[in-house]
Amino acid sequence: MGGNHMTYSVDMVLANIQNSIWSVLLGGAVIFVGYYLYYGESIRLGFRDETHTVPVFANMYFFAHDVFFLALFQRWFFEIDHWLYRAFWFGLVIFTGLECVVHYQTLRYSQQDLFPRLNRRQYLIAYAGMQLAVGVLFWFIHTQIADYLFLISFASTIVVSVAFMLPQLCARASQKGQSRLLSASLIISPIGFFFLFLPAMSSYFASLPYILLGITTVIVAVIYAWCLPRYPAYTPQSKSE
């Protein structure tokens, strides 16, 4: 199925799901609970602090990934026809909705942070253009790798979710739109993904590059969590300051 000879075997992955069902279920549960928590907390903080919490590029990348995955309904429900990928599809429907809420928050609250010199119409056009560009970037990368089951693409979203949080914290110089609960979810989820879920899916992901990628992602998440309380707290009362 698909051009997968360069990476993992699709048939082997589907067999491994049954052979390592508890590792797959545990890792999958950690990932989905962790990222539902991440997005739920981000949306709560976004409305409270009138800002976007998920970094703009990250949310746009997640949105591109999820829309592309959802568009492949035929693949997941008729070609692969596996319960895990059907569950992924329905789970990503919810995630896409959450990403749209973050888009709304970014458009409503963050124009002055992102494009202060543009008027409202120009801002909307620029934002839509950015999302289109990120979508084309994701599509380009995905078509250049043999990733029929989106496992490498999933890995890239995990990395992106962590990578942009620390620069955003430094740029804001406060805990605006951020919390320890959010930072904890960004530590737990990569652990579940890189060290439980992926290796159970295929031995390809137990190779040194993916182990190092997982370790690095967790380390960056820990650094972000360590730095967060060292910035001043942000409360709704401080909006006018």
C-alpha cells in the first residue's frame, strides 16, 4: 500500500497494532488526552487573556495536517479500513474544530501583536495567505516522504507543538496565555508519542534518529516548563497595564 518501502511497512504497522495493542492504546490515550488538554487550556487562557496561546505557525501547521488527513476519508475508511485510523479521523474532526477556535482568537485579539501596521482587511488577507502558505508547505513535505499512514507527519506536529512555545514566552516576557498545566501537557504528550506509541507501531521508529528526536522534544518542553514560572504572572487585571 502506497510508496512505503523507504520508511515503514504499512502491513507491518497494521499487524503491530494488534500485537502491541496495550502500548498502542496507552500511548494513543496519552497523546490525545494530552493534546485535548493542551488545546482546551489554550482556548481557556486565550479568552481569559484576550490573546492566542497556541503559536500561530503551530496552529496553522496542525490545521493543515488535520484538514489533509480528514480529506483522505476514502483511504482511512475503505483502503486501510482499520478501527484505529477511523478513530483518528473522528478525533481529528474535533481537533480541527479546536484549531478553528484558536484561529478565531488570533484574528480577534492578536492583530496588534502580529501585524500592527495593517488595517483589518489587510490583516485578514495576510493571515489567510499565511495559512495557505503553511498548507502548501505541509503538502509539499508530505508528498516528498513515504508516509502513507501519517506517522512521520504526526511526529512533525508533536515537534512543532513544543518548538514555538519558548520563543513565544520570551517575546511576551510574561505568562500571558500560558500556564503550568499547559506546559505539563507538552511534556507528557511527546513521551507517550515517541516512547510508547511510535515504537509499538513499527520498529522503524525505534531507530536512533527518532529516539533523539523524542529526547530533544521532551528536553525543550522541560526547558519551557522550567522557564515559565520565572516570568511574571499575567492576570486579567494586567491587561490595561
